[in-house]
Amino acid sequence: MFGGYNQGASFQEQQIQAMMEQKQVKDFMKMYTKLVANCFDDCVISFEEKSLSEKELNCSRRCTQKFMKFNERISSRFAEENQALMEAQARK
């Protein structure tokens, strides 16, 4: 009797895990798309050559690094705020 309940809970947990993984992939793809669009718009200025110029390459690298550092900082702050919220709720 209880075995079925545990299996149901496990199945629900697997479904929730799968949904969370899908959301993470979707969020990553949004971030990646935004990064590409922003850096492309800011750095690529000429379509006369097949490859990027040195200036465009350097700009793209700086843009990517800046975007990743910004995203890392935002994620860190979010985690800090989330931790503080969890601690505040645990004290209640």
C-alpha cells in the first residue's frame, strides 16, 4: 500500500526535476541568445570580409567576458538574497 505512494512521490519528484532541467536549458538559451545578439550588434561593423577583423574579435571577447561576469554577479546576488529569505523563513 505505501509502496505505491512512495513510487508516486518519486515519479512526481522526477517530473519536477525534469521540468526544472528544461527551465534551466531554456534560461541558458535565452541568456546565450541575448549575449550573441548584444555582442554582435555592438561589435560587428563590417560585412565586407569573410572573417571578423582584429578589432571586432577583441570587442567580441571583451563583450562576452563582461556579459558573463555580469551574469555571474547577478546569479550570486540572487543566491545571497534567496539564502537570506530561506533563513528568515526558518526563524519564523
